[in-house]
Amino acid sequence: MPELPDIEDYLAALRPRVVGARLERLRITGFSLLKTFDPPVSAVEGRRVIGLRRLGKRIVFAFEDDAAPSDAVADADAGLFAVLHLMIAGRLRWREPGAKVPGKVGMAAFDFTGGELGDGTLVLTEAGTKKRASLHLVRGESALQEHDRGGVDPITVDLAGFAEQLRLENRTLKRALTDPRRFSGIGNAFSDEILHAAHLSPVKRTHQLTEEELARLHATTSEILQRWVARLREATGDGFPDHVTAFRPDFAVHGRYGEPCPVCATPVQRIRYADNETNYCPRCQTEGKLLADRGLSRILKDDWPKTVDQLEGA
């Protein structure tokens, strides 16, 4: 799933292409994509984009709205927005004007004219059989805020605010960092990278953190996210992000099960659950202890190694 650095990269690439441009037509081919019926698609067609913003892992397009509010209508009810959530497999492509929507993976096409970089079409694709990407058209800031899960910005929040969010519940650090009600835009991939850089176990409980560990995690979270925002922007340059992925070769641990940790060369380990997995370095993060994998450790039982030394000696 595209996370905070990926969404910021998309936004930076989109701004010179669509802000100030007119959305001439919105072609929706994925029947599951559009989740709203009022306002209709025709409400945004022919209107200019006046702004873009990130709302958690969502991309928000703000359109000009000439529906002049009366004195009885609050400012919170003004504005016209398209809220796009890419979910796990949704991706954006910038193509020539009027580009065809791909057959199997195509979900929608946004045809823009008059942008700073000329006319073009923004194509939304979604791989896989589970179509989870969503598009909501809403009117008014109050309606838009219903899509905000409430998490604080993990880059700009101060230590006190960061600590408050972590201590609201006694959960594992992995679950706390990826909870959108607590932190905006952190998912499976960057939580692994953050915890590795902070030398903290993904299953350590939030109420067990010392003051030093809390300060370290706060600083590391902001540092890792800012570093990756800058790194992705540098790689994209004036182009468009065409290779958004949760598995990057220069990640430290995420998606690198069995490969050497870049710090200590210990093989990266994992915990698998449902459709996700947590990757970690046992020497850097868990004092050499192997965390129980819900599937494999139950099968092996007493044969499941408890430490990385036992694993390497097997």
C-alpha cells in the first residue's frame, strides 16, 4: 500500500500537472471504484483543480465550487472534493491526453486540460482480483473530514504529542505505528523500517517504553519518513512515480526476509499473519530472540528455535 512518502511523491508530481487544470472528463471503468452517488461525477467534470492534499494515505483533489453558499450555510459545507484511496494495489500513471484505460487492471481515467505541463490523462490501475481502491466525491469540508482517521502527522508532531498517541492504548509498537487513528500515513513497510532504525522490537508494548526509547522512536520516525520523502522525490525528479512499491531493494528489513541486515549481517526474520508480515533483525531489535511466527512456530513447536544463535546453529 502506498504510504506517506509515496503519497507525497505522487502529490509533488501531480501539482504541476493538475493544479489549475480542468478535469474535462472522468472515465470510470472499475464498477467497484466509485463509492458515492451525490454529488455525481458530472459535478466535477469541467471544473478546475484548485488544490491537492494528503489525508492519511488518501489523495484529495479540491475543485472550484461555484455553488455560492447562503448566509445559512457554514463554510464547512463549502468545497467540492474527490477523495482517492489507492489501498494495496492501486497505482497512478500519467499518460498522453485521452489515453485508453487498460483492460484488466484499469479502474479510471481523469482527462485534464490546461495544466502547467500541458494536457494529460491520469490513469488509475489496480492489480489483482480484490478491487479495494475507492473514490469518494464529497461536498464540504465537514464531509471531507469524515475520511480523516484522525492520526497526527508523524513528521511534524512534537515529542509530547507523539507520546500521547502511543500511550492511549497498551499495544505493540507495530500495531500502534500503523493505526491510522494514531499516526497518519504509516503502513506495514515504513513501520518495519522505523522500528529497525530505532532498534526496537515490533512486539514491544507501548507502555513498556522508557523515556529514552520513546524519544528515540519519535526522532527516528520523523527522520526515516523525511529521508524517504526526499529520496523518492530525487528519484522521480520532473517525471512521474511509475514504480511505487512496498518492496524496495534499499530497504533495511521490509521485504528482505532471509537477507543480511545492513547493520549486523544477521538474516532478517519475519512474523506472518493474514496478508501481512513483519520483518525485523533479531540482533538489532530483539536481543537475539526469534519472535514466534504464528504459522510455522505452531507446526514446529519444540523444534522452533528461540534465538538467532539456535537458528544459525541448526
